[in-house]
Amino acid sequence: MGELTESSTPKTAPPRAPPFREDCWSEEATETLVDAWGRRYMELNRGNLRQKDWQEVADAVNSVHGHNKKARRTDVQCKNRIDTLKKKYKIEKARVSDSNGAIASSWPFFDRLDVLIGPAATAKKLPQPQPLQVSSPPLALPFPYRKPPGVTVQPVVLLPQKRPAPAVDDSYFRKNYSFIAAAAAAAEEEEEEEREGSEELESSEESGEVEGMKRLASAIERFGEIYQRIEGEKQRQMIELEKQRMQFAKDLEIQRMQLFMDTQVQLEKIKQAKRSGSDDMYS
């Protein structure tokens, strides 16, 4: 009975393996990726890879491991895989550094990435300037001069030296000093007279300009007075015309009212005449 029960109980199926992920990387494909990326990274002097560079890295990986459609990698997948490896390297590097070298990383890509992106690799080493080797100049040895064949040497022409100026006797200047002083005084007097004449001319020109300005101001003032009188006369005439117009309108209105009153009186007389005539007829 018990055997029947056990045989009748359905057996549960074993758990199925997870489906294959297209972005999972094998260790061999990752090694090929790191090598291809590392070469390109060093060629660019540890600079960032561009899209065409990542495409070349993906082509290198696919040429070795891309035998089927699922195994082929794109440039985006290669870049994401390298970013994941960099994060993994930082974690391993921190763990090794915290242990002060007591433990070593068992991660197979640690040494390769440490060479490429480790602190020792990224530190820029400035080249030390080499001291200049200053050598003593070679000693010059006199060589005998030989005239080349076919070359004529022009003779050196010596220019005549300038003769020194003869000494001048200053007694000549002492003798003619009074004449020179008199000529200088006369020239100074002439300059003074010319200066005074120019000053008088300038003063006369200035006085003429002032007189002209005064005349111009007087003419402008007279023109203003004339204009003011003309404007005043114009205003007076306009006022007089306005008075005449108002008087004419007033007279016209009075005549109209007078005519209206006369018409009313005539109509009233006609009505009274009609009434009186009708009364006589009935009587």
C-alpha cells in the first residue's frame, strides 16, 4: 500500500538551468577584449577611445570568439564590459591596499589592469632635464693661407687720412665782438618792433571784431522790435475783425427776430379779420 502511495505521488521536475545571456562573457573572450582594448588604449596614450576605436576592439573580439550570432559582441557591449572590469579592479585594488600587501588578488585580470590603469601607470612622470654638456671650444691652429688657383686678390686701397683742422686764432672774435653785439642788439630791436606792430594789428583786429559784433547785435535787436510791432498790429487787426464779425452776427440776429415778430403780427391781424367777417355773416 505504501509502495502504491509513493508510486502514485508525482515527482517534481529538477530545476532548469537559467537561460543563456547574450551579454555574459567567458574568461577567454574577456582576455581577448582586455588585450585588444589595452593595445588601443596605449596607442592613444591612455586616452579615451572613440566609437570607431570601440568598433575595432569589437571586431578583434568577434574575429576570435564570434563564431555564431549569439557570441558576437557590439562596440557598446565591449565598452560596458571594460567599465565593469574597471569597477572590479578598483574593488580588488582597495582590498589589496587595505591589507598592506598581506594578501594578493586572485582575480586573473588584476595584474593586466594594474599595468594599464593602476596608480603607477596613470602617474605622469615628467622627464628630468638633462644637464647641458658644455665642452671647451677647440683651440684654433693657424693654417698657412694658400691662394686658390684662378682667384685674383684685389689690392687693398688705403684711403687718405683726414687732415686735422688748423688752429683758429680767437683774437679775430675778440676784435669783432663789439660789432657782433651791436648787430645782435639791432636785430633784437627789429624783432621787438615787429612784435609791437603785430600786437597793434591784433588789437585793431580784435577791436574790429568787437565793433562788428556790436553792430550785429544792434541789427538783431532792431529786427526784433520790428517783428514785435508787426505781430502786435496783426493781433490788433484780428481782434478788430472778430469784433466786427460779432457785431454783424448780432445785427443779423436782431433783424431776423424783427422779421419774425412782424410776420407773427401780420398773421394775427389776418386771423382777427377772418373772425370778424364770420361773425358779421352769422349775425
